[in-house]
Amino acid sequence: MTAANQRRATVTTPTDTQILITREFDAPRHLVYQAFTTPELLRRWWHANRSEVTDVEMDVRVGGSWRWAAKAFNGYEFAFYGAYLEVVPDERLVTTETFSGVPDAKAVNTTTFTEKDGRTYLEMLVEHQSRANRDAHLNSGMEDGMQDALTLLEELVREQI
């Protein structure tokens, strides 16, 4: 088992409407940021070994839109999409996010990339409109897939060092 496979994200609920995901990567932040903002790289980790990524569209600028679609191995097709509200290269992304399966449950995601001693500390704060939406997100099984996706992300960025 590699160090990337041993490292896990921490998921907490700072408020009734928030989910905070934190994880450390043994790679510089510009590489982690690139993996979040480059379609070809995102295709290599976002699937979490649970689906086939079928579409990645990203216009990474304030006001630009994004859409990531996949087909799960059980045949279920889904997408996540939204708009970029703030873009600070290598430091911060703020986006809206909607899951195609629950289009009325839009969230705002703030992803920060902090580097210290060549390591990246990633924080993803998901702000839902209600506690019910937050709880549905937490209970969706998203954490297992997210953990696997972030492991793949670390393996990808380690290859680029």
C-alpha cells in the first residue's frame, strides 16, 4: 500500500449546512490545482474507479461554467455542474455545484490549496442551502468515492513531480 492509499480525507460538519473536507497531499499546490482545473487531468482521477468519465467541460474564469459527467459501472448516468464565482490560480476556487440527480439542491464549494514545505493542504467547504440537503449529501455514500478519487488524485500529482 502506498502512502497515498494510507492518507485519507477528514470530513466534518462545522455548521448545520456545511461539510468540510480536508486532505494533505505530498505534492506542491500548483500540481494539485492543475488537477482540479485541467480537463485531461480531471478525467484521470475524478472517476474514483467507480465510473467512466464521459464529459468534462471547464471554463475556469469568474462567470465561466463547468460540467463533469460520468456513467457508473452499474449504468447510472449523472453529472455535476455549476459556475465559477472566484478563481485565484493555485490558491482558491469558489463554484456553485448542482448534482443532476437533485437539481434543486445547489451548493457553493470553496476549495483552497495551501502549500507548506512542498505539501498541499486542501480544504473543500461545501455550503448547502439547508441541513436536509447537507445530510442527504452526507448520506449519499459520497465519502467512499471521494476518498478513492482523492487517492487517485495524489497518485496523479506524484507522477508529475
